[in-house]
Amino acid sequence: QGHLVESGGDSVQAGGSLTLSCAASAATYHSSYCKAWFRQAPGKEREEVASLDITGSTKHADPVKGRFTISRDNAKNILYLQMNSLKPEDTAMYYCALSTYSGCSVIGRSKFNYWGQGTQVTVSS
């Protein structure tokens, strides 16, 4: 219960597109107040890429605005991250995260109590 499974990571050329998926159990998915995607490049801190709150309102980090889109399918219990116009600096391990504690307006990564195992995205120039 509560297990998150990401998929969709791959190696692509700059300018390409990928769609990441994060499948969750129905109980975890529907009890979460905030859903998000994070990424972590080697030697760097894990950073939030995009979030989606219980109302469906979304936020995207400045480096990915206009290129990435977070979305959900409530019938399938799946969170998505559509990534377009990929750049080499987007290379990272991507993680999905859910919070059953608080909404997205609460600052900090600690609110997320469910994490996936990660899916690797590599963008070559």
C-alpha cells in the first residue's frame, strides 16, 4: 500500500519530448493533498519541478515553465509529467511524491510521505 511506481524515463536528444508516469494505489492517490515531481542531478540537491494540489491547481518551477506540464488521471490513479523541448540540463533522476499530510501551499519537501523509486531522464546535446 502506498507504493509509487514511475516509468517513462529514457535517453533523448535535446529538443525531444518524454512523458513520465507515476502510478499509485487508489487509497494513497485519492488521500493525497499534494502531488509533485522532483528531480535530482548528480551532485545536486533534489529540486521540485512541478506540483498539483487537490483542487487541480498546478505550479511549475521557473526552469521548466512553458516546457513541462504536470497532470493527473484520477480514474487511473496516475500522475504525469509531460516534458517538451528537453535540454541537457534536464538530465536527472525524476521522482514523484505524494503528501497525505498537507497541501502544496505548505513549504518544504518534508510534507511528502510517499516517494517513488525514480526514473532516469538523460538528454544529450
